[in-house]
Amino acid sequence: MTRPASRNELRPLSELVSQSSWTSAGRSEGRRELVAETPVAIVFNGYTVAVMMASPSDLEDFALGFAMSEGFIAGPDDIEEFEEVTHAKGIEARFWLRADRAAEIAERRRAMMGPVGCGLCGIDSLEQALREVAPVTASLFLPAQEIVRASALLQSFQPLQDRTRSAHAAGFLLPGDGIVMAREDVGRHNALDKLLGALTRAGINPASGAVLMTSRVSVELVQKCAVFGCPILIAVSRPTSLAVDTAQRTGITLVGFCRPDGFETYTAADRIVG
């Protein structure tokens, strides 16, 4: 898996725009730093399978995490080459795959635009949207005190959020070590894909820790964690009912409404100790 020099790293992650503020004191003019987003096409052997709106950073992590979590590839061994190609209106994340894997993808390929946060880009049917994934069996245990501190720890890994107040983050929490890796994006699904891709490239087993999200938990986030065998998913907001049902069936410990003074558990609470 190779990586040629990337030109998209020159793309800004945020931009200053003019704005008017209206308050009880009246109207004032100023400038506000806003998060940037750009179309990112996921391309396998010349065929586009999805176009996602994403923050233009850590795109190799994003593309790898998306490709694996959505079942297009099993892992880096399926990849012969990777490159990022910048165009005037977006970026292509191009994979060149082994012949057998490329043939499988060619049968299910489709091009579609994915709005931010949809989490369903690149699927062909309702069955894929509610796909079954293998149960997560990792015997990981996480002290409750570390979960309580987790949301505050993640804030220090969010420079884009600090500047724009409109970016999501996904962090990886190792018991006893705190947050060892994090990724940001305008979309929560993208942030998780970036994190999962980064863990894979770094050789860190997702089963060894917990994923922490700055968003609510929908079913797709649970599915992505299950694909990678991550046993604990923590979020600062509450999950959907379908996310809870999916976590229950896959054996994932689902933690929500994580605050400095406590949290809620919905499934497999036996992994939380202390």
C-alpha cells in the first residue's frame, strides 16, 4: 500500500466568512471561522462507489476506514496502491485492489452522493442498511472513572472544533492510557471511519479499547464498531433505539450521555467496573 505525495493537504480545514450578529444590544458585523467540507469520492479500480462530504484531512485514514467498515475490503492486504487526487471541485481517494477483490466490488458498484451524516452511502438495499455483523466477544473491562473523564479528555484532541464549533470527533480510549488517538470531521460517521482507518494503519487493535464519540449514536456507528471488533462505544449524547437493539445483538457495550458527573449504560454493562 503506497502513498504518493498528496496535494489535498493544502486545502484549508476552515475558512473565515463575513457575518452579522444580532443580539439584544443590536447588530454588529464581523467574521467567523467556519468548518470546511469538500466532496470526497471513494474509487476502486476506476469505479466510484460513494461520494461523501467530508473535512479534507486524514483522507487516507478516512478512505481505509470507510472501505473496511462498509465491507468493500477486508483489510490493507486487499490494496495494491492508494492515491489522493485533487480536482477543482473535490478529491478522489483512489484504491487499486487485487484482481479478485476488484471483481467483487465491480458487481455492486454504484455512484451516489452522500449527504453529511447519512451513514448509508454506497449501499444497495435495505438489507445492507440493517446488515448483520459478527458478534463482538472481546473481554475488555473499563473502569467507570475513565469513562467519566473521557469526554473532557477528548476536548484536547479537537483543534478544529475549538476554532469552528461545528466539527465532530472520534477518539480511541485505552484502559490506563487515556485517549491515544483521535480524528475530526464535519460528519460523525466520517470521524469514526478516519479513526478506524488510523488505528488499522498504526497496527492498533480496536478490540483493545473503547471508541468515544462527540455525537449521538445511530445504528451505523454501532455497525462500524462491530465490524472492527471494538467492544465499547461511548458517546456524549444518547443513542437511538435501533442502535441499542443492534448493540445488544452484537454484544457491544453502549454508553451514552457521558458527562463529568456520570453516564448511562444501555447494553453489556458488565464490561464497566468500579
